Amino acid sequence: MFKWKIFRRNSNKQKVICVTGAVGTGKTYVSKKLAKALNYEYIDVTKLIKENKISSGYDKKNKCEIVDIKKLNKFLIEIISGLNSGVIVDSHMSHYLPKKYVHLCIVTKCDINILNERLKKRKYSKLKIKNNIEAEIFDVCLIESKKNKQNVLVLGTTKKVNITNLVEYIKNE
């Protein structure tokens, strides 16, 4: 079943769709499927951060890059501005892009037990699993997306996502 809830509408000439959510909730799966189905560019923010040295250091305790959001946004805006097609931005930080650049912000949500299993399969530390499950429980990405006044669509990813319905929704948006 395709589940969504809309919080706000916004329109842009070029469709920029951010896919955000806690780590392990299915952002990359949804992003890649959407990019292919819509024939949009796909931006993997994690890859960009590593390749372009956007991070300001490495957090050894949490085993992740430390990212300056302003610097990341500036970099993403440059990329988006240079594109003539739609674009999917895949990252748990994509919702930080200013709303004037974003047509739709999809927030992926997943059942906590399923998420726990997904993160264990990735061999994350107990601390990293705990932090990401707490981010999901407390709706961090959803709350921040709404705070940034994004046009938000909440997408349940516990079960298989109906990409066809999602594509139709986006085309009609």
C-alpha cells in the first residue's frame, strides 16, 4: 500500500526532489528508482561529500563525516543550477536545501524493528544503530523538513514501495 501525507505545496520550474529520512529507511532505494522512472539526474550526497572533500572532519565515535550544511547547500545549489532536467537529491541532509530550490521533499519512514535489522545487516556499531533508531522514533528528518517549510510527502518504506504510484503523483504535482 502506498502511504503519504502532504504538509505543504510549493512549485518550481525545474523539479528538484529531495529524499530524506533516517539512515536505513530506504532513501537510496526510492531515490534511484525515482530517478530512473522519471529520467531525472540522481545526486548521491554521501558520494559528493567524500569526492569533493565537503566534510570538515571525521567523527570516529560515530564513524561518519562531519558536514558543514551551509557549504553543502552551496555546493548542491551550484550543481542543481547547472542542470536542465529534474533531479533527485538522496541524503538524510537533503531537506536542509532552501525551500525555494525544492519542489518536493520525500521523507522515508520505516518500522523500528525492520530498521534495526537493516542497520545490523550493515554491521553498524550499537551506538550508530541507537542514534539512527532514535532519529526515526523522534521524526528528526520530518520535523526539520517541516521547520524548513518544505513541501513534504511522508513515504512508508517498511513494505515494498509502489514506485509507479509515486511517479504518477510526482508527474501530477
